[in-house]
Amino acid sequence: MRHYLVVALLALAFGFAGAAVWSLSGLGDKHTRAYLLDNPELLPEMADRYQAKQAEERLEQVADEVEVPFPGAVLGNPEGAVTLVEFTDYGCTYCKLSQPEVARLVEENPDLRVVIREWPIFQGSEEAARMALAAARQGKFEAFHDAMFALGPPSAASIEKAAQAAALDMAEARRFAASDEASRELAKNMELADKLGFSGTPSWVVGGRVLQGAIGYDALQDAVAAARGP
């Protein structure tokens, strides 16, 4: 994908990108082309900035909605001044790798609220996501969330064990997991992910930025610190 963006940006060099350089340098398109060819390392940076700008524009459309959690589907400080949103899937290996990093973020940032958006895109994950919402309704989201990642990948047996480990009221949990309310929440999360241009899990929103992939603790901590401000 990045390769195609770079190619597209090069093609646009005589358009908006070329015009910008031309206006600053007083040179024509011939010189702009030569400058870009002599400095190809600029193109990946242009692609990154283009992607970031597009992501910020998409986020503006859903910023208020994306940070409002499903009741109870929150880690860390529910009243935290800094919000990190994670789109996650219990069948996602990279989400599982990120789970202890998020736990560390919560431990080291007392003002951090982590909003979990269940986005089951892997086969067999939807049942786990539905049970997670049921756990949130019972005030036991974190216990189920942690147990599900520990016991995964999702299956009827692992979901049942995670629900029991979280001490859920199983009759009520099964009822809610099959409800229209749970279906609407999953549909909403899918729509938000689509609007934000996410291509997979884990994906993140924090401080007006969107990030994708298992980017690691340091990158997440930097994003949280930047969102907190000076």
C-alpha cells in the first residue's frame, strides 16, 4: 500500500506537491522533478504525511463518537484525562501481544482511560466479542478481557472458561451476548473502523492521532504523553 502511495505522490509532484515546492523555490516543474529525483528519500516522508493528514481528517468526523465507550468496556481510570481507544479482536495474535503493553500503560499512567472497541474480524471471534460486551454490562470487563487473551484463541470452550474465570452470571451473559444491543455495538465499531480507514487490529486512536498495528509500548507511551501535552 505504501509503495502505491509513493508512486501516486510522485505522479502528483507536478500537481499540489510540485506546486508547493515551485512556489517556495521559484523553480518550474522541470526543476521540481529534478529536485525530487535527486532527493527520493522525501517521497516516503511525503507518503507518511499524506496518510497522517487523511487519517486526521477522517478522525474529525467521528472524534466525539469514537471515545464514548460501550458501558463498562474500559480499562484503567474511567475518569482519566487522557483517552486511548483500541480496536481489538481476541483472535488477533498482534492484539494478544499488545495486551500486556496496554496493561503496563494503565499501570504507569494513572490518568489514562483505555476505551476498548470490540472489532471481531477473525473467524470465530464474534462470540468472544459478544461475551466481552456481556461482561462489560456486569462490570467484569477487565477480568474477562484478560482471561480471554490468556485462554485464547476464541472457541466455545475458551470463551466459557474466560466467562467463568470472570465470575459472570452465565444465564444473563448468554442472553445479552445474543441480544440486538450487542449486535448494534459490533456494527457500530465496524462502521467506525471503516470510517477511520483501519485495515486490521489492533488499531488505536489517541490525542487526535490514529495508529495501526502492534506498534509497541514505547510508541504507545509516546502517543499518550503527546496527548497529555506539556
